[in-house]
Amino acid sequence: MPLVAIEEHWIMPDLTSALRALPEPARDESLAFNEMGDHQQRLEDLGAGRIAAMDAQGIDVSILVLTPPETKPLPAEDALQLSRAANDVVAAAVSSNPSRLRSLSTLPMSSPPGVVGELERAAGIGHVGTMVYGRSGDRVLDDPVYDDFFAAASELGQPVFIHPQLPSAGVREASYRGFDP
């Protein structure tokens, strides 16, 4: 029976740089996980090193997806540009090793007008679905601005993987205010 690993993270240097350049309040705390030990080097490898790691673990196929927070915290235009770039990079890796790799697209959720177009483009270059989070900034996933996205995903047959994420600072403050760390 083949072993398929779902949500196998990767990252690209241009995105890492853009996320690190955000002002402190806009930075996502999950970036710290990418920088532990040799994680950054391993996350950037979409070639021979990744396939060797898969072989060592007995994994037949990996479904690649960008690490959190993807492009979500970026300004709309940057999110759109880097989502496109990420989708192109991972599609090229998949096409270089189609028997071992698949990918979920990255969408510019901070740019609601750009989401459907990028979903359609990503599906057209071979992505087998998409991964999103419960919010982009303070805009939650059930905001009506995303209705067209869900309709397009359904029409295209693109599964939507909803990844958990840290609650917004406001929700954390309201939920945990008064507790000592």
C-alpha cells in the first residue's frame, strides 16, 4: 500500500525575506519554527534531499504545501506576487518528479479580488487543491469576500484544506487576559 504524506511543508527564500521584513505586530510567530536547527535548509529543498528523506521514511508521495503563515500576513500586492511565484516554483518541482510529488496551491487571501484568479491558474498548472487558514489578518475565512473563492474551488474540484493557526492577538487578549504566563 503506498504511503502518502499530506501537508509536507516547504518554503522559498523570497517569501521568508518578505515575511521577516514585516513590522513586528504583523509578523506571524510560526516563522520561528522554520528557523530551528536545519529546518530552513530542509524546507527549501524540493529536489534530491527531499526525495532522499522521503525514501528514508518510506514515503511514496508527498503533498507539498508552504509553511505557515504562507503569504497571509503580506500586503495584498505582495501576497499576490509571492503566491504566484510559490505556485510556479512548487509546480516545477512536481513536474520534475511527478511520481513522488503533488502540491496544494498558495492563495493571496489578503487580496480577496486575486484569490479566484490564482486558484484557477494554480489548478491549471497542476495543483491538486489548496490550503488556507481560518483568517488572513483579522478577516476570518467565512467573510463574504471569500464566497466566490469557495464557489470556484467547488466548480474546479479543488479540495480546500483548512489549516489551524494561532488566534489573532485580539482574540488571544480577550480569551486569556488576566492569566499569568
